[in-house]
Amino acid sequence: KKWVYLFSDGNADMRNLLGGKGANLAEMTRIGLPVPQGFTVSTEACIEYLKENKLTYEMIGQINSHMSVLEDITKKKFGNKDNPLLVSVRSGARISMPGMMDTILNLGLNDETVVGLAEKTANERFAYDSYRRFIQMFGDVVQEIDKNKFENVLDEIKEREGFQIDTQLTTGHLQEVVGRYKEIVLAETGKPFPQDPNVQLLMAVEAVFRSWNNPRAFVYRDMNDIPHDIGTAVNVQSMVFGNMGDDSGTGVAFTRNPATGENKLFGEFLVNAQGEDVVAGIRTPREIDELRKIMPLVYKQFHDTAELLEKHYKDMQDMEFTVEKGQLYMLQTRNGKRTAPAALRIAVEMEEEGLITKEEAVMRIEPLSLDQLLHPTFDEVALKEAVVLASGLPASPGAATGKVYFTAEEAKAAAENGEEVILVRKETSPEDIEGMYAANGILTARGGMTSHAAVVARGMGKCCVAGCEDAKVDEDAKQFRVGTEYIYEGDYISLDGSAGKVYKGSIGTQEPKLSGHFGQLMEWADACRTMNVRTNADTPRDAAVAVGFGAEGIGLCRTEHMFFNEDRIPSVRRMILSKTKEQREKYLAELLPMQKEDFMGIYKAMKDLPVTVRLLDPPLHEFLPTEPEDIEALAKDMDMSMDEMMSTIHGLEEFNPMLGHRGCRLAVTFPEIAVMQTRAIMEAAIEVKKEDGYNIVPEIMIPLIGMKEELDYVENVVRETAEKIKAEKGSDIDYKVGTMMEIPRATLIADEIAERAEFFSFGTNDLTQMTYGFSRDDAGKFIGEYKEKGILPNDPFQSIDVGGVGKLVEMGVKLGRTTKPDLKIGVCGEHGGDPKSIHFFQRAGLNYVSCSPYRVPIARLAAAQAAL
Ligand code: ADP
Ligand code: MG
Ligand code: MG
């Protein structure tokens, strides 16, 4: 079997076999660039090595024979005293990953060849400097000797001689260093430093293979979903020397600016330096532009090479090069990492330059990276001067600055006065919603990434730092303390929700820019898409934000969020606690004009775009007061004794509210609620249609259906009401009645349900929770451990479980469309904004996904990529 490949045998497509570095070295060789020649021991050899626990004879034989070929190519001899061949040994997996073994340079040096190198180059200092570097690197990475042991020797000699930098060391000093390094190796390993270059080489190759399974590499692969069984390749490459004087050097460069995307060579280099000196920060490197002055010919050649590589790979390249005595060598190229703004600019400009197609440009952008661009950011100059006060969890991205307020009411009042507000709470609850809206940002002392504050803030696209335990919040005293520092109501603080940082004082912010390269790329993405992207929005404000982000309708408008409003909650509570239908209808009548107003606002914000409204869903006790004084006030208000009130409230309590009296079950037991809501939806639609001329077709969605009979019952209530209103108003408005698919049973009988339902919307949050049988609110306690133990690959509430929950979705789609071939089917819930899940929804044949407003651009791009 072939385990070893010359650079001239490979190409860029052989990445899996040769690793990224090896495949690109081969490709650069193939297109005639100046690459120091060498060979690659394949990833297959690595896998075999890890199985056998040693290099096989066959591999060793091939390594040796390729070494002979390399000797012929370079006209040097490995281990030869007069004309020694030296090599580097470099790891390189299919996917570049940190944690693997560091590169070894100058392999092949020993007590004899170092003399030969000195003579041949007429540079004794250079030769001994190379030798001591080699022993240090080999000792560190292959023999696993503590690096500091070597560093200490250097430091000691420098101090003794009064030197500041390594370049002051003379040949004599370096010879002394070499001697002492060899003593260290002997003391640490019990054996002399290996003098036979062939032994050095095999030890280094083995060490690279072994490093595949070191703990750092293992953790990195786990975190990044990289398989553990693909192995790394090893590249053995003849050395070129950047440390041979002032006509030599080494550097790294990007073909475009990786921070901004500007189309201009960007990088750094060092004169008279080897290997990692540039990144190691030992000396301050110079900007690549200066190379033009120092070595004009080399600069021109490098500049042209960079351009050629970019055209060849059709992507921005990150390159490593070395100059030996005025001669340029390319040591590495790969697609460069970049910031989100740079990625957009590069993709759009490359299309304009004719380098890539629009589709390729669309595929180039990581959808989740767009999140960085959708939120305000701090003014960079101001941020440098800012003082960090405390740190918490980066719960919702963005930057915010404002005066501190400790209650939702005060925050709201201050905002209405035109103040910039930061709401600070121990933790938030549904009653704080309006304060959260009014605030520029939210800081909580308690709660995690899925706490109320975090979830709601993300939905609103509002900056939030949660779980900031350092902040001791005293809401009554209107102050919080961090250490000995006190912040009082009205003081300015600033929040960075992307980093979880809290700053003292006010820092200027900048609004995101959605035009330019961003706008252009999104336009191309929209042209590729086949699924629509809607939004989950409960207020005209959210709806408007989402439309600004390109939402094509509302896929989920949750009516219960409107019920938490402080003006309404009294009527809601009275309605819930009513003893008779008549009483309940009376309080529902109080709510009707308010609900109607909500829907009118939403219709106006959405204009001609479709709006799906879901009937009341949560268990009713969620609306009831918990504080004794509130309960007492409510009892008085409703003419009930405290005993009666308490027993009524207890009567509404449930053991498993999520599996209790909620969803369509509310409409079955209290049809008058569905009647009121239908009336609000229909009257609002009729009025806005008349006033503004929009083409409104309300979509009324019934939640939590599990039986066809439930749907039949509630649908009749809704349709009778709707028809009555149409007659009353003399309107011929069209409307649709559909259902959520969120109970596993519903997906199993989707063909029956589709007989009545005019559309489906998969509620994958509930569907996931009911399919797995674990509650979303409690799963956080064990999901982490499930992932650690390899029982769950990832959190099924974040990315849909294709194998299980996904199967139910596919079945629901298939059965539904056997009844109604054109049935419109969408998804609402967190998965609708998750790129991985979106790929699945495309395959499943959905018509649209619906997600929170700030996820809309991400979903648009992910849907485009899923369609390509
Ligand atoms: P990494 O993956 O950490 O970037 P590399 O294998 O690219 O490691 O090696 C790091 C550096 O070592 C290179 O950037 C280059 O400067 C130097 N280097 C590697 N191989 C050679 C070589 N054959 N000749 C000269 N320098 C080399
Ligand atoms: Mg490199
Ligand atoms: Mg649900």
C-alpha cells in the first residue's frame, strides 16, 4: 500500500489523504510555484500507526525511499557531513486544528552535519543557531522535555553577558548552548541526543501521529464536531533558511485584509529570522508593504504569487513564505479566516471581480456569523478607555449604554422621558416585559443562558448580560454593589451582551449597517431561496423590526404575551377566575377592544404580508398573582373571600402544567375565549383592510391539537364566529384556519387533520419536548451530562433531532399532503432560526420557517444555502 506521496504526486483535491497543508503544498508545486520540495506521509498511515502502535516496515521503507528521491531533487544528502540535507517535519490534518504537534525545523543536524552546514554556508553562527533551535524543538515536542529547561539556559547566558536579544549571541555562545542542551536531553531521557538523522526523522513522524490523540487535540475535536478517526498527515520538507542574513527573512500574509476585507495584501515579515519568529513576538515584525522597499524584486514576486493563488483557489489566502538569500519560497497557503464584515465584503467583491458566482458568494458566508452585524456595537475608541465593572454571561448580543433603573415601571417611565435606560434586576419575570422593551439593555444578577431575561432579550434583539453574580443587586434600596463599588439609580453603565461585560459610565454605540455588502449578499441569497422566512412577533414593534430584516410574514403571533400587559392583566385575571360563562364573557368583552387594537397594529406593520395568529396557549395559572397582597386585592375586586380566592387559585394549579389544561383544551372548555379572540382577529383585519387597502387574509392557528375531534370542535367555534362577523360587517374577507403540529399524535394522523386544517405549523419546541418526554424547562439540568457522556450529540432544543423528531415532521408533511397536495406547511419555534435545522426543513419540503426577528437574516441565508 502507498503510504507516502511526493509533493509532485499530489494536488488540492487530495485533502483527506494528505491533510490540508500537504494537499496545498502539492497544489502549489503542481502550478509551478517555488515550494521547497518534500513528501507527505498520509493520514491513512496515521490511522494505521494508531492501530498498530508503531510505524510498519512498509511505511519505514517508503519514508526512506522518498528521502532518497528528495536527496536527488535537492542534490543534498541526509546526514552527509559535506552537503547536508535538512528538513522540517510538519503536521497537517484534513481540517486545520490547534493542539497538534508543533513543527520541527532543521531536522538532520548533528555534531557532524552542523560543521558541514557552517562550512558550506560560510556562516558558523547561523549553523549553530540552527542546531540549538533544532535540539530545543525536538526536545520539547518529540521528547516532551519541559521547554523552560532550554529557555533557562539561554536566559542565563544572556544575563551573564548582559545581552538583550538572541541575535547578540556569538558562535561561541551558541556552541555553549548546544552543549548544555545536549546535557539536558541526556539528563531528562537517559540517552544522548539522537545523532542519526534517520532515527530523528522516524521519531519525529511518530511524535506527530501520537499527537493526534493528545488531550488538547481531543477536546478541540469534540468542541468542533471533528471526527476522531480521520488522523493527521506528516509533511517532510527540505529546509530553506530565512535566517541567513539581511537578504533573507520570513513572513505571513493574507491576500486581503482579514479584518475589513479590503482588497490589499496584508501581513508581516521579519528580516533574518526563521520559522515562527514572526508570530512568536520575539521581535516586532514589519508591515508587508515595507518589503517593497527592502527587497523590491522579492516583493513583486510575492505580490504576483499571492494574486495567482487567490485566483487559483478563488478565495482569500493566508500564506507563509520565507526568503533565502533573495530567493522567495512558499511554505503554506490556505483559505484565510476572517471577520463577518470581511467575509461579506470579500464575497461580494469577488463576485464583482468575476472570480466567483453569486451562488458561490452566498455559500461563502456562515449564517450564524451574521449575528455579529445585526446589533449595535461600541465605538472602538471609546471602548479602549472604558473600565470593566463586572462580568456575567453573554446572554444576548449587542452593546447598550444608559442610566440604571431597578424596576420595570421606573425603567419605562424614564424611557418615556427620553432617557437612555439599562434595566437592572436580580432576575426578570413576565411582568418585566415592558421595562425590558423600554430599556437599551438588561443586566441580571441571576439566571443562565436560558433564563427568562436571556430568552426574552434575544427575542427582542436586546442586549443582555445575565447571571452577573458579582453584582449584588438591592432592588429596594435601588442600588447594586460590585466589590466596594456602588452604582445607584440614575448612574450610567454600559453593557456588552456579546462578551458578557459590564462597564462603568457611558460608552458611545453605533447602529448596525444593513446596506452595502450585507444588503447585496442578502439580495443574492433571496434569489436562491425556495422556502419563505417569516417571523415570530407579538407586537407591531417586533413585526416592524422583522420586516426591516426581510421577514415575509408572521408565522407565529402569540396572543398571551399581550395578556401580561399591566392594563390588561386585571381583566385577564377576572376572566380566568370567573365562576360562570356570563361572568367570563363580561371580562372577555373588556379584553376585546385591546386585543383588536393589538392586531390592527400588527396588520398595519405587516401590510400585505401574511399573519398567523395563535389562539391562547399557556396554562391559565401563569396569569395569576403570587404575592399575598396582589391576591388580596384581586379577592376584594372580585367580591370573593380570601378563602374562596385561595381555593380557586389552588384549583387551577397543575402537577404538569405543560401537559395540562392548555392549548386547544382551553378553547374546548371555554369556547368563549376563542370566540373573543376570533372576533378581535377578524374585526381588526376587516377594519385595516378597509382603512389601508391592504390585502389581509388572517390565518388563525389552533395550538396543541392531538385529535381530529378537538380540531373539529374548535374550528367550528372559530368559523361560526368568523362567518358571523363577516355578515355583521358586510365583508367578504378571506381567512384561514390551521393548526400547530406539536403533539406526536397529531403527526401520526396528519392526513385526518389535513381534512380540516388549511395549514400546518410545526411547533418543534413542544414536539421535541413531548417526543423525548423531557420538559424543556428542566432538561437543562441533565442535557449537559448527556452530551458529555455521548448519549446526546447536541441539545435537541437547539438543533432538531433529525432521526426522531424529524421523522415525525416528515411523516406529518407526507400524510398532510396526501390529503391536500398543496397544504402550506411551516415551522415556528427556536429551530426555525437554526441553520442546521433549516437544512432539514428544506429537505422535508416545508414552505416556510418562522423565527425571532433578529434571526431572520440568518434564516434567509441558511435557507438559500439549503436550497443550493
Ligand atoms: P503551523 O501549522 O503551526 O503554522 P507550520 O508547519 O506551518 O506550522 O510551520 C511553522 C513555520 O515553520 C512556517 O511558517 C515556516 O516559517 C517554518 N517552516 C516550516 N517548514 C519550513 C521549511 N521547510 N523551511 C523553512 N521554514 C519552514
Ligand atoms: Mg503554518
Ligand atoms: Mg407549543
